[in-house]
Amino acid sequence: MIRATIPELPPVSDDQRARILAAPRDAASHNALLAATPAMSRIETGGIPTQNRLDTAPLIAAWNLERCLFPQASAEHLARLGPDVILLSEMDCGMART
């Protein structure tokens, strides 16, 4: 759980980005990169809103893709709904169980 807050998140450097892109796709590498990237362990509290409220409520879709076996069909189905935000879980593309 992330509880530490700061007014502004530090940017991810070009070097950090290169290490992220080159890292193996495994849990140990992921955990090491998270620990080494300060922006991934803080919540930004700063900023000035550009307006007081949204004109309309956002449409948010949440979907458990269950092993992500049909990504194209899933994307097409979600696109028809026109959500502003899509929350996806179980995006297992490339995992041994898929």
C-alpha cells in the first residue's frame, strides 16, 4: 500500500526508462524496478485543477479479461461502449498459463 505523499512526482529519467524497457518480464525484476523508481512509491498531492468539476460524469468500464485470450474481440466490444476510462484485470498476455 502506498501512503507516502509528495507535492510533485519526480520524472522517470531516460536511464530508468531504458532499464524498465530492457528488464526481463518476471516478478523479481518488476519488484526491483518498482523499488528503484521513486515515482512508483509515492502519491502526488500537488497540482492546480483547471476547472472545479467535470461537465459530465465519466463512463468507466471494468473488466476481468480472464487470461486475455481474446484481446482484439475484447477491445472491439469495449470500444462500442465508448468508455472514458477502462480498468482491466488479468491481462496475462505472455504468461505460461495462457
